[in-house]
Amino acid sequence: MPGGPQSRINFFQQIAALAANSSRQNETGAWHGRRLTNAFFTEGMHNDADNTTSRAMPKAEIREILKAFGNFIFLSLFLLISPALVYLDSVVLGYGIREHSFTEYAQEIFLFVAAIAFFLLACRNKDFRGFAILVGGFFGAMLIREFDALFDRVWHGFWVYPAVAWSLGMVLLAARYRQSLLPAMASATRSHAFVFVMIGLATVLAYSRVFGTGSLWRAVIAEPDIARAVKDTVQEGLELMGYLLIVYGSIRFVGARLRSAQAPRIFAIDRKIALAGAVNCDVEAASDAAILRQRKTN
């Protein structure tokens, strides 16, 4: 090789630099290749996930729409109980709306079912216990009011005393669970099912009373007897519709809360099973590690 020692050193340094640059270029190319490959497969996985989601979403939406449509059909048919019973009392039997009629009996039955539903919730779900006692107690007081004809045998207006005594007892009982009262009330206001309960109460306590006012129908119908018959028919029919809404919303509200009360217990059981499995895995792993250490020592 021509030149002195210094030129030979420079020559070898240039060769080493070229080799290093070539190695870095190869590593960079391989890194870019791996990056492009990963990006390709990642994009493919995302596309597959998007396609799966796009295929699953219409099915879920269709199920929700069909469920809502089914609820609409059921509620429409359920509310037809009110005009059907009014027709039965007024036309088929010809007795009209009286204290002892199918319309009155249905009102009492549906109100009783709604009260029992909330008392069942009070027994099964401690988070709603105070609130459920108040609502069930309120429906119980309304039921006592519906039996005013029975209490009038003592004297007229006697129903007020058992209703007040019952209400005070329910308030005192609910006061024992006052810590959960406000959160449960707030949860009820956010519930779609409880909206039916409130609409039913508004129908029974306000709308049916105002729309069934005697002076309104006497102004429309000149004959007093006919006006009274129409007034009773309209008022009791609207009350029954309100009770139907109350029992419909009560069953849906209570059913959802009873299922939610069961969920933590099921989750706790699953968690215990998972923890037991984890403990068993840890014990097995520890035993395997001890065996390996013993083999290495030997």
C-alpha cells in the first residue's frame, strides 16, 4: 500500500466509517420495514374491528327499536283495560259506575299491586329502602281512601283517621333509612319507568278531578241525572287509566332495581372465584419456582 503509516491509518478509518454507515442504513431499513409491516397489520386489524362494529351496530339498534315498539304495543293494549271495564259496567251490565263495580275493583287491585311492589323493593334493596317505604306507604294511604265507602259505615269521613295513622307510621319507618332517602329520590327522577308513575299520579290526583267536575258537565248537559252519569263515567275512567300507568311504571321501576340489587351479589361471587383462582395460580407458580431453585442447587 503506497504512502506512509499515517496514510494507511486514514485508509483503514475510511473503510471502518463506510462499514458503519452501511450497517446503520441496513438497521434503518429493517426498522422502517418492521414499522410498515406493523402499520399494515394494525390498520388491517382496525379495519376488521370497524367492519365488525358496523355489522353489529345495526343489529343492536334494530333490537332496541323492536323492544321500544313492543313496549308501545303492550302499553297501548294495557291502557285499553280502562275503557273496556267502563263499557262493561255501563253498557253490558247496565249498572253504571258505582262503588261496587268492576271499574272500582280494578282501581283498588292495581293500587294494591303498586304498593306491594314498592314494599317488595324495600325488603330486597337496602339502597332504596326508605324511598320505597314512602312510596308504598303513600299508595297504601290512597288505597285506604278508595275504601271510604267501607269506613263510612263507622261514620262519614272516618277513612281520614286510619289513613293519617298509616301515613305517620310509614314516615317514621322510612326515617330509619333517611341516609339513602335523597339518593334514591334522585335516582327515581332519572328513571324512565318512574315517569309513568308520576304521570299516573297527576292523572288520578289532578286531571281526573278537574275534568270530572260536576259543574263542568252540568254546563254541557242540561239534564242533571245524565250529567252526573257522564261525570262519574269520565272521572272513574280517567282514574283507572292513571292507576294503570302507576302500576305499569311501578313494576318496571321495581323490577329494574331488584335486578340491580342481585348484580353486586353475583359480582361478589365471581370476584371470590377469580381471587381463589389467582391464589391457586400463585401457589402453583411459587411451587414451580422452588422446584427450579432446588434443581439449580443440586
